[in-house]
Amino acid sequence: MMKINLKNPIHFLAFGFGSGLIKPAPGTWGTLAGLGVAILLWHITESTLFFVLLSLIAFVAGCYICDKTSHNLGVHDDGRIVWDEIVAVFVIFCFLPEHNWLYYLLTFVTFRLFDILKPYPIRYFDEHLQGGLGIMFDDILAALYSIISLYLISWYI
């Protein structure tokens, strides 16, 4: 088992630039870090294509980053690994109905809700998929639930 080292770029990313080390609720802090990065990048690029490419690259890299870090820690899906939350926020930003503070807040709330409650089939994949893919995949499903919810809210508004 290896000690956490934020000078190690794999650990730095896995722990969400250090946000995953904040207690309590590291997943919440990781989501906030991802949201901050996503908002900044959106206002720089204003490009859905950029977020699609970023999400794909970050997901593939995340499978390795999360797997390597969990092996280093000797724990599958350690709660301090929050790269999966960050990438999930990037995925949501690919499909946001609108880019404004209301939808940024709703992104945070809906994603955290689905990531914590893990409705079917999220919990199933969380419990049955191993390795980096397992760490990443349940959060992507929570992001998809969040996107659907955001469009339902947008339609209702």
C-alpha cells in the first residue's frame, strides 16, 4: 500500500486536485471542484464539442487513474478518489439545457442526489464492475440521470 502523494500526477488527478481529501463528504467536494473547472472551461470555450472531447479523454484516462490509485491505496473505490465525480460533471456539461447559474446549481444538486442514492441500475454497476471502469461507470450513469432530470426541469419551467 502506497501513501497518498499529491506530487504524483496520477494521485493529484484521482483526488480531484486535492478536493477529495477534504472531510466530510469528499464526493461533494470533488463535485464542486469539477463544477468549478467546468464553469471556467465553459466560459473560456463555450463549446459543446470541447466538452464532448474532454469527457471522452477524461473518462478513458480516468479508468487508468482511478484503477492505479485504488491499487496504490489497496482499496477499491476509496471515497477520496473523486476523478469520477469531476468527469461526470464534464459529461453533464455536454448536454446542459442552458448555461447559467440556475442550471449549474441544479447540476450539482441532481448529480449529488443520484450519486448518493444510486437508483437502479447505478447501484448494480457500482457493486459489480471492478477496477477503474467500475469506479468511473456508476458516476457516468448518475450523470445521465442528472441530464434527464435537468431536461424535465427545463421543460417544466
